[in-house]
Amino acid sequence: LTAADGSRDGDPTPSQAQYAALGVTGVNSVAVQNLLGDVIDAKAVDAVDSVAELQALADVVGKVVAQATSGGVSISEAEFEALGLDPAVLTPGRAAQLLADIAEIGPAQVDSVTKLAALVDTTGPTATITLSSYALKTGDTATVTVTFSEPVSSFGNADVTAESGVLGDLASADGGTTWTAMFTPAADIEDASNVISLAASYTDLAGNTGGAATSLNYTVDTKNPTVAVDIVDGSLNDGDTSSLVTFTFTEAPTGFTADDVTVEGGTLTGLALKAGTDGKVYEATFTATDGFSGAGSVSVGTGWTDAEGNTGAGGADTVTV
């Protein structure tokens, strides 16, 4: 009772024999003796002035040490609070997590209230977001991985915003630490600035709110390039047998050559990139075949792409010969 002065100030711990002499059972190890003595040290006299009160505390202390020794013990939030843990800190979720954490350590690490309090998880989880690819074109997908610093609960797609596309259902195969989903970019879009962001709307298993996170930037280009073919002259005849032809692309093409061009009623020569057009305009000359009469044409197929690899759409123009 001398130790029970309402202050945890390191008063002498009663011995196992002294507890037994009072009729208090279960004080059968140094860890139980030390933790129980520490609990009593912070109690007021009227909280420990009966054998029943001492026995109730000893029973809870015994549970704590048993959980640290072999696990499989149930300890309520109220029982933890009876040992002196702060009820303002020890939420139900944190109490459950504390019980699980105790099972992972030894009795010597739970032989004081201070050590128990240090085990209470009050730190919110953090997260990182990565993509398997940061440059997406038509037909591409990317695996999105959200990796937390610890297992989380109350987490799902509602917590995540994905720009310029759709994120599939997030799932975890390791108990809630790592979550993955497939990201599919939106069609017919070209956007160089995109991120996947995580809101601070989830918790860890102890109920601590997690922090927000943002991925690195990724680009989306699912807009297929097109080409406009223009035979400049409206018609050709014996006195004017040729015309300039322009090929104007929406994006600078990759792999575009004369082999991509089909000509009817004439020939095409001198295909070359026009200077000062950022690689988007080519020029050539269409010359009508001598003796031909009808609709001459110049058309471009789909054997070329933009720089991202999106397949180009064809284009054509005709001229009366």
C-alpha cells in the first residue's frame, strides 16, 4: 500500500511471496511481478486495498504475460485501461492491434506499463504509388501498385483518383499491405500531365488515419494521328500535267515513306519533309500519266505511326485529269 501513492515513481515492487501471503494467485514469474508492481505503483490506495482488487489486476497482468509468452489470449480494451493505459489513446482498434503486437514479443518487453504504452500504435500508415509504365498509348495498360507501410483497412477504389483513364478493382494478396489494380487509359485522349492520387481516407488496423500520396507523372496518348492529303491543282490536262501534293499530319509521323502512298492515274516523285513544319508536313509532285483520262488520286495507308506508336489513319485526295 505504500507503493500505491497515485504516482508511478519506482516504489519497491512486492515479491511473489508477498502476493502469495495475501492470497493473490498467478504472480508466478518475474515479468508478472514487475508489471503488477508497476501497475500498483500508479494506483491510489483505495484502488488496491482489497485482495479482490489486487487479484483482478493480477489476472489481467497474467493475461498480458501469457500473450507475450505463447499467444492465444483475449484482453479487452477495458482490461488494458485497468493497467493504466490512457483511454484517450487506446481506441478499440488500437487495443486489438496491441494484443496482436504483444504476441510477437517476449515477456521481458511487457514488464512495465511504460513498455506497454510504447507498443500502442498511434502512427498512421504511409503509402507509395507506382505504375508499371509511365507512357501509355492506344492498347496499353499499366499495373498500379499501392504499397503501404503496414496493413490497412477501410481502403478501396473510392480512396483513389486516376486521371485520364479507369482503374480496375484494387486487391491485396498479402493481408492489406500491397494492393494492385490494372489502369486502362481513356480512348482518344492526349495528355502529358497525369497522376494517380490517394486520399487520406483509409486507416491501419489500429484505426490510425493514413496519409495522402501521389504517383509520379505519367503520359497518355491514345489519339490516333491523321493525315490530310491535298492535290493542290483542281484539275490537270495536256498543258498542266503535274501538281504539288501536300501531306499534313496531326502529329509528326514515324516510318512514313513513299511506300505508304498509293497513286492512281499518275506518278508521285520527290516526296520530302517540308522545312519549318515540326515534321508534320511532307510535299511531293503528282504527274498525270500521258493519255490518262479520269480521276487521278493520291492516298496514304495506315503503315505509319506517331512517336508513341499509335497507328495512323489513312487519307486521300483526287484530281480530275
